[in-house]
Amino acid sequence: MSKSKYYPDEENALLLVALIKEHNITHVVASPGTTNSAFVASLQRDNFFTVFSSVDERSAAYLACGMCA
């Protein structure tokens, strides 16, 4: 059972979400897949984050760079 309604039991996803919040990163560009589904789902369910989805990893990287600029 999950520790809360937002987060999975996977400790690596919990740690990554906590670190991102600690650094006050609110905008995330994700390329969802099976390997990171728990992490992306945690971000999408948490109102702290604004998540932008991109099908291709390279496109996600370009989108994130553009948002930073």
C-alpha cells in the first residue's frame, strides 16, 4: 500500500520527488515510459508540480532547454 495518495512505495521515486521539491523545481518535462512511470505519476498527482509531457526523450530535452532559456 502506498504511503500517501500521491506517492508510490518505490523509495527511489520518493527520494527523487523530495529532492526536486527541496530545490523548488516546479516545472518538469517528462517523457513517460514504463521505467519511470511511478516517478512521473507522482509528479502528475502533486499540485506542487506542473508537468509537461513529451513522447520522445530528445524532444523533451529541447523543450526543457527552451523553457529554461
